[in-house]
Amino acid sequence: MNYIWQHKHWPKFSYDSSKLSALAYHYAKQAAQLSGSLAHTDLDDSIAAQLDLMVDEAINTSLIEGESLNPTSVRSSLQNYLNLTPTPINVADVKAEGMAALLVDVRKYFNKPLSKEDSRDSRGQSR
């Protein structure tokens, strides 16, 4: 399996939207069901569920690149970046820290255009 940047058309991809529409519909339907389920939970359960999803995303994303992250380290890092603990948790795994920072950053700035010059960390501070 090649990395995305090794694709022969990188970074200029093309796609057939008609082939993706069924997948997009299925995804949107599942996302709406999940969103509706979370709307009826209390705040602590909702946060725990969102953390679980983010940890799963981090683990699965890292596996694509052949990396294996410790779920506990990722969860602790996410809790730190989201300010969910009164005292930051010490996390020695820099890869888990980096993935947590990326996931929080993506959610925080999802509507901003990507650029090489972007130097915000997930806390909105310059790096």
C-alpha cells in the first residue's frame, strides 16, 4: 500500500461524485443517528462518547501509516488538549500527543483553509 502522497496524481485528485453519493448518504445517516443519540445523554456521558470516538479515530488513523498508538496515552493527551482534567496528565508518548493535537486542531479549525504557513497548535497558540 502506498502513502497518499505517493499516488501518481498527488495532490491533484479527481473523483466521480455519483459513485460517492451512496457512501456519503450512508455516512450522513449514521452521523445523524449518532448525533441524535448524543443529544439525549448527559454531559459526562456525551464527553466520554466523544472521547471514545476520537481515540478510535486516532488509533485507526495511525494504523493507516503503520503506527501503533497506546489508546490510554491518546485518551490522556486528548483530555489535556480539551482541558477536561483539573491537572494535566503526564503523557510520555510524543506520537500520542501529536495525534491528540491534530485531532483537536482539525475539529477546532475545520472550516479554515489548509496552508503550509498555518502554525496554530490545538490551543490556538503559535508554535
